[in-house]
Amino acid sequence: MEFLNKMINKNKFDHLFIGLILGLMAPTLGIIIFFYSKFSESNLSEFLTISIQEKMLSPLLSLCAVINLAVFYSFIQFDKLHTAKGIILATFIYGLAIVLLKFGIVSL
């Protein structure tokens, strides 16, 4: 019975959807932290507008997507492999957005 309880607790946060949400939120949080550390005198929407106009959104997303690396390895360390897969999926989504923005396939 104790083994069953350990298995239930071990897999409590081990879901692909949780990893996807965390993988999408971590770079977003990185952008917000970057904004408040460097550009706190303006507002966030103005910062994003200027980033889009100056074509700096793609490099900014690339920098912030690296945050997923730390999140990924922390879930691997705790043996939450399904959550780690969700983080990788979110990183691929960010990668696709970065490529589309970088080469002008999609413009904002």
C-alpha cells in the first residue's frame, strides 16, 4: 500500500500539459523580468511595441527561451519525464515562433 501511495505522489505533477504551461510561462516571465530590470521607466506594452518595430522580439524570445533549459533539467532531476516533455514541446513552439519572426514569414 505504501508503494502505491509513493507512485501516486511521484506522478502527481508529471503531466505533459503542466510542462507545456510551465514551458510557455517561464520565457514570458523572463521577458517581464528583463523589462523591469532594464526598461522600468516605460510601460510593458510600449516596450513590446518598440521591440516589434526594431525587430528585437526574435532575439529577446531566443534569450528568454533559454530559461526553459533550467526548468527542463529541474524536472528531469526530479524524474518528472512527462512534464519535461511538455517543456520541450513549449520550447519547440517558441523556436517555431522565433524562426517565423526572424525570417519575416510572420510579422506583428
